[in-house]
Amino acid sequence: MKRSDLKPTFLRLLLYLLIFSTGMVHAEGNCPNGYYPIGAAQGQQGPQGCAPIPGYDQQSAQLPSPTGWAPLRESRWGAVATDIAHSSAGASVDKPTKREAEKAALAECKSNGGPACKVELTYENGCVAMSVGNKIHNVTSDATIKIASQSSMETCKSADTNCRIYYTACSLPVLVH
């Protein structure tokens, strides 16, 4: 056989291999972005599921950074203002600056009937919880609503009775495009 006769045969063989080898490629077990398959192998009996990939960030994975580095995030601010003498409160969330957050909280407090409103707490990139009891109230910020609520309730219960969570919110950083 001549070398020139082998070329078409080799190309046909290569084409067949490519066509039939694509059946060996498997997807990631129908898991959403940021998750990997766990449990029994696909097509096998047994429980199957998806688990989160450690360190995977849903927001940054969906929008890749133009620089190739971690995505840029812009801080967001929130504030709580009160006028206890007039039973008035106001709050703001997701403001781009501390000043805007405080201004919005004071405006809402005043519109709720508080002529002497004062900013009680301003927070950045986190959450806030306000608890109220029979005699006092407490405003606390932390990383999550759950932690802020627990802390606020502990403070309230240490000095008052009938404490309950009155308000919660979060102002979390946003992805910059």
C-alpha cells in the first residue's frame, strides 16, 4: 500500500473516532452552576444530589470580571433613626453612602411623626435588627439578620421584658459591572 492510500483511510478512521467518542463525555449531573454531583454515579441506583462547590460565589461566577481578577463590589449603607418620645422610627437600606443612608432614615422617621429624630445606627455591608421591650429598644448590626437579631434580643432581655424583634434589614454590597 502506498502512503497516499493511507491518508484517506486515516482521515476516515479519525472522523469515526471523533464521532463515536463524543458519547463518552458526561455533564455535571444536572447540577446548577456552583454545585457538583454527589451520591451514586449518574445512571446507577442510589441517592443522588448536588452539593455547593466550596468558595464558589454565585454572583461572581455569573458575571466575569473584565480584569480577570475578583469582581469589584460597591458598598451599600443602611441606617435607623428614632424619636422615642413620639414613638417614631425610620430606616433606609441599600444607599451608596453613609450620608445618604442617614438622611433617608431621618426623613422617614420625621414623616412618621418624629420631630426630634436622631440616627441611632448606621451600618455598611451588613444587616440590622431592632428589638423592642416594655421599656427599652435596642438596635444592633452584624453580618446576618440572624446574628444581629440574636444580639439585639440578648441586650433587650438583659434589661427588659416582653422583648421582640421589631425590624430587620440588610444592605449588602453590589457587583460593579
